Amino acid sequence: MIDTIYVEKEIEEHPRTRSILTRFKGRREILVERYGEVFNKRSQNFRLQKRNPSLIIAKKHTGHILSTPQGFGIGGAKNFYFSHMINCVYDCRYCFLQGMYASANYVLFINYEDFISEINNLIFKHPEDKLTFFSGYDCDSLALEPITGFASFIVPSFKEYSSAEIEFRTKSTQIEFLLSIEPVSNCIIAYSLMPEIESRALDHKTPSIEKRINAIKRLAAHGWKIGLRFDPLIYGQDWEKRYQELFDTLFSSIPRGSIHSISYGSLRFPKEMFKAVHKLYPEEKLLSTIFPGDMDTVGYKTEIEDQMTRFCKNAFSRIFSEDIVFKCTTEATAP
Amino acid sequence: MNDYPAIRWVVALKPEARIIRKNFNMSSSTQNSPYPLFKNASGQHWLTISGVGRINAAAATIYLYQISKAPPWTIWINVGIAGSGGSPIGSLYLIDKITDFSTQLSVFPKPALSVSIPRSSLLTLDAPGENYSRDQLFDMEGYSFFEIASKLSCQQLILVLKIVSDGPDIDFRSIMSKNVSELVARHIEVLSNVVDDLASVSKIEYDRLHIPDAYNSIVTKYHFTETQKHQLKKLIIRWRALFPERKPVDEIVNTNNASMALKALRAGIDSYKIKWDKK
């Protein structure tokens, strides 16, 4: 339960700020000049702050939309990402956000119009290219949707952008608004998935895999295009058996025509980020079984990585056309 | 485990210290120190009396840090009296915003506390003031204390607690020493709860940051170079996560030197395959 909300003075009276504040009864509101005063200060502790994060309502001034790292994409000519929030309500032990910021507070940027305006500019600048925009890089796209209303603000705009696609990456089952509107054909709802047992051990505070699959089924039945994201792939005893079971469950319950794309990638962290995450959670088994590799990353040993990606490639190629299956490469570290 | 929990108290006045010292069984520690110093028998609680003002608060906090060898999982607490324009005398507040009057800079304490205490903003003044406002408290130490303590521990383990002692109807000059002690005494149970509560949070930091005992037992067994010591530390941390029931020292019984010891630990870790259903 969020008990403290910091609000930048500049947007104190913004209607979205006022509306969000009314959702939290009994919370303490504290005014700040800029969100950097309370977010990511060096002496903050991500792990301890994660026990009771505060919400910070802020305005994003620059860098609304950024290019994705090399190797991150689902077939678009140019790929961009954006986040209307920093940090996530979930607490997944492989998430790079743990090592990215010293603070676990949620920052919500409420100037949604500026995100749309930047997207417009980019589409105008690249009229010949198919652009893909990824939402949910520094946060979960839908987890706080009932409070933020970000997706419901942005999705309808994409009806007009035939040359672009938008992906909302999520683990959330907050899908009511998506079920209440007509599906938008260039909008993909992409779910991060792994076998239930691994998820129980690593995906803290998230909906179970079973619940995610149920949400996928409902979205697909409503006509939304679905992305399936197996990134990171998690290694351990019986991993093949469990991933196969997961694939079988998914592919037997979701109509093939609803699946827009599948992507997969091995667990990996940039070295410096890994150091920070491992220092925060030294008792975490997952982090004790990955090692620095040849590139500037930390991950499973090459033979394990190869074994896992080969397994996925084979499993997917038996069912799907190659052009909807994507392997995330080392440079791209997805949340 | 004498360095856990580690609690360090910084108070401005003797009468504020009196009740805290008594409650946590602290007695005078040294005679010739720049700030009066007290600690309990186990050395887990330390307290210093800074005197009034920002510079005193900052200097006393640093002094206490050094003299008590406060580890990074230390809980830092500043308790003191404060002025208020609107709150009843004797009310206790957890401070969540402190503004330095002279620079107008603010800091935002947010300890990882589950005990519920009413919250307030605080303005740290350079000199006693009489312009009481309703929406914040006034003191002369809070900002400096928090600013310095934030460099010594993580913010989630730092608390600033203020008890309203004066206001428009009660002049700060008229506050008697006895009254101050009584005000603190009124909240001593809350202070105890706060310590217990934060101690459990601080344990997470202790477990995370203290050097494992296994490291000390192995590093004295053979000659380790500095690089090897670093490698050993990392391997023991991984070992502890993967094999909490197995002592690393038992794994190196058949080794003759540092290099072999590292190799033995590395081999164990390399061959480990997580059983997720047993986690």
C-alpha cells in the first residue's frame, strides 16, 4: 500500500495528478521541486525501499522516447522504447531495474501527451520505415493501469499510425480496459513468461503464470494480438521438460492467429549492473549460478545458453513461421 | 554477533538523553571526549549528546560514527524536542521532510519502518525562532544529522523523531530540563518499538554486508594474495547462497594451498544445478 506520494510542484494541479491523489486514501502528500530530490539518491537502498515504495508524480522533460539496444526487436526496421514509469510494482529477482537505480520508489510521468507527440515526430521523420515502440522497459506496462490510465490514453492514438506498432510488455492481469475497447490491430500485448515453478521462485508479487495465461486467452478471444516473451530463459534441473510443458499449454490454448510474435533470450546482465544486483541479493541462488562471459555481460555459460536457445528455436520452428520468432541477443537486456 | 544490531543515538540535550540512556541501559563510555558518550554493555547501543545547533549535530554524528566503529547496517536515530505552531505539546512525529532554513535545501527521510507514527515536515533553523507555523516543526539539528547520517548508513535506516515542546503559547526559553525528560519518557515505549522494528530491517543489511565467518577461517589457513582474497570472498558468498548447509571450510580439506582451495570451491559452484521446486 502506497502511504507516501511525492508530487513535483510544477504538476501539483495537473488534473491527472489530482485524480491519482484521490485514489490513495490516507496517504501523505509531500511536495518536491524535482523528482531527483527523492529518487535515486546514492544513500538510498533499493532492497529496503522495495519493502514499502512511495509514488512520485513527476513531469518528464526530455528523452521521452529512446532507441532500443541492438538486438532488441520484433521485426520492425527501427525500434524505440519508452516508459511512463520508472520501477515496477513487481519484484522479479532477474530484473535489471534492481541494479539500475538505488531507489525502488515508483516515478510516474504524467505528461502523457508529450510521449504521443514524440511518437508522432518519429513516425513523421521515418515515413518509409516500419517503427516499433516498446512500452514497459523501465516498468511493467499495465500493472498500475487502473491508477495511471496510461495505456488507455495511448492505445487509441495508434489507430492512426499504420506504419508503426506498439508493444505493451507486462506480467499483469489488469486488462479490463483492453477488454472494454475494440482491439487496435497494430498494438501488441506481450506477456513475459516462464514455467510456473521458476516463476514462483523468482517473480515476486506477480500474477501466477496460470493467471497470465488466462489473461492472454481472454485478450486473444477479444481480438488483441499477443506477444509471448520468454526472456530471460531460466536454467535449472528439468528445465527442458518444464519449458516444453509451458509451450504445450500456451500453444494449445491460444489460437495461432492471435500470436503476433515470440521472442526468447537467455538470462544476462551488463557486468556493472550484475555487480549491483548481486550485492543487493547475495543469497539469491539464481545470481550465484551466472558468471561473467566474453562480452561485457554476465550470464549462463555459453554451452548452457546455446542449449537453451537451440531448444527454444526448435520448439518454435515446429509450429511457427520463422518470421515471427525472434532471439534477443546479448546486447539487449530486457526487464 | 555483537555488531548486530547497531543503534546510534544522537540527541542535542542532556534531558533528552537521560530517559533513552536509562531505557537502553547505557552508561558513560569515556571521560575525555569532545561530546559526552554513552553505550550499553554489549556495545550495540551508543548515544552522544551533541549540544544545540547544526554544526554540533554534524560533528557529533561523525564523532559517534568513528568512535563506535558503526558498521554500514547501523540504525541512526535523532530524537529531540521541536517547536510547532499547531501541534499539541508532547506530540511525537516522524519527520519525512527536512528543510535547511539557510539554504532552503530539503532532504526526505523515509525509514523502512512498519510502526505507525504521525508524520511531519521539519525546518532546521540556525537560531531559535518564534515564528511558529502550523504545517511544520522547528529544530536546530535535524537537517545536519540526516545529511551526515546518510553518508554513513542507508537512508532507510535513519530516523528523525521530534517531540513538540514549545509553540506560540509556550516559550522555548521557559522549557525546563525536567519537562524535556518527561516528554521523552512519554514516548519511550514507541522508541523501543521503533528500535525493534528497524533492527529486523537492519538484519537484512547485516546478512548482506558482513564478511562471512567462513572467509576468516579459510583466509588464515593458507597464504592468499590480495586478488585471491577478493576471489575467495566472492566464492564464499556464492557458496553460502547455493549450499547453506555445507561449510566451505569442509570442502577444502584435501587442498594444500590457496589456489587449490579456490579451485575446489569454484568446482562445487560450477557443477551446481538449481532445483527450482526445492527452492
